[in-house]
Amino acid sequence: MSKILITGATGHLGKAVTEFLLQKTDAAGISVLVRNAAKAEDFKTKGVEVRVGDYNDPASLRTAFQGIDKLYLVSSDDLENRAQQQENAVKAAQEAGVKHVVYTSFQRKNESDTSPIAFLASSHLHTEHVLKASGLTYTLLQHALYADVIPMFAGEKLLETKTIFLPAGEGKTTFATRTDMAEAGAIVLLDETGKFDNQSIELAGSEAVSWEQIAGIISQITGETVTYTSPSVADFTAALTQAGVPALYIGMFAGFGQAISQGEFEKANGELESLLGRKPETVEEYLRGVYGK
């Protein structure tokens, strides 16, 4: 049995992957990488080995990756530094003798600097390039947008404002839940046939939905009339600036809105459904869990 290590194990995705692995295989074959061991006590009590390491500290990664066969590399949330951090992880995996790296990348059409999300995409593309050039066996899981971000994009006061305000036009997105992505990751990690070796797999939901449809779904769930407005980027930026939203978040929301408008995340290909052996959770099912309480 391969020895598997999950990075970012105290975060949403890494924790979910680890939980699915615990359902499917012996805890003795699972390790997690964390910066603070105290935050992983729950995993330790379940028989999971806890290793300490930091993407900014290559030596700690080399030590943590010793004896690992398969590494699930969760992308860093440090947008400014993650290209170097993830390169550190790939190089440490090489030096430690890791056999296979599974990296959580992103779904896209446009890989050029003209992409509205180029500021986010560049580090993913860099990591993919580094992995392919490393000589390591790799699997690139190109995740669609998580359905979990819908409430954030819609706004935490949505049921007060009753308006989704996002410059996404009529664009559609094949949202999938983080939980379904995590289960798919666990399935890939446990495969011993090699069918995922050196593959790029685009994982997305089974249906593409627009923000107009999302507003309609939330209206149906809550009994409130929620509308969708797609402003210009300039008007969106001005409105959020006036509301006191930090510029970093305004730029991120605007970039994703534009990318959605351009159809960046509209492709459904059935790969996630095939991996799971069932239909992924739909946007409506997810939103019922959020707004149907």
C-alpha cells in the first residue's frame, strides 16, 4: 500500500480529502502535513501520522516528505508567494524520493495574460510547468469553481439586500462542491493501476448555471425575491469601494466575474461524475443546505 501525505490538512479541502481516505483505507497509510501540530490532534487520535512543515521552509518539506509515495499538494492560499512556495514543495518531493504528486489546479480556457484572473492563474500554471518538468509522476486535478464560493460572491447580506451584484453577465459556471472534489482526490490517490499517471483531469459539475439562475434558485428556496444585477466593472468597483470592501477582494470578485462572463468555467465534461461513480451534488442541492435552514 502506498504511503500518502496530504498537505493543508487543517484547511477545508485537505481535511476533507483526509476524511475520505480514512473511510476508504487504513489510517496507517495516511500522513498529513501541517504548520501547527496542535491543530491536527483530531487526526492523530484517528491513527493518522502528523508531520510538521511549511511551504516557505524547503528543509522542513524535505524532512516531512521522507518515505512518502504519493503527495496531495493543496495549492497555497498565499497568493503573493504561492508560486515559489509550490515550487519549493515540488523540489522537496524530488529530493525526498516522492513517487507521485497530485496537484490541485484550476479549470480554465484562457491561459494568457489577457485572462481576467491572470493574477491568480499564473501561480497554478507555473506549478503545473514545474511538475511536468520535474520527472515526477504527476496528476493535475483542474478544479472548477467550488459551489462553496457562491454565498461569498452573492454577499453575506444577500437576504437583506435581495440582490446579487456581480459583473458576470450571462456567463455560466459548472460549479462543484469542495466535498465532491475532495472525494475525487481521494479516489485518485488510492488508485494503484497508474491510469491517472501524468494526466490533467478537468473536474467540474454536471450542469452549467448562470447567476440569474442562481438568484432564481435562492428565491425558490427562501421564498424571497432575489434578483441578479450585472454592473460594469467600473460601477462594481466604485460601489464596493464605497462600501469599504478592501481593494484586493474587489479585484478578485471583479476578475472572477469577468472570467465567468467570458465562459471561462462553463465546460461540463463528465470526468467528476465518472470518478465518483454518481452525479455530483448540484448547485440547487448545495444552496438548499445553505439557505434552506
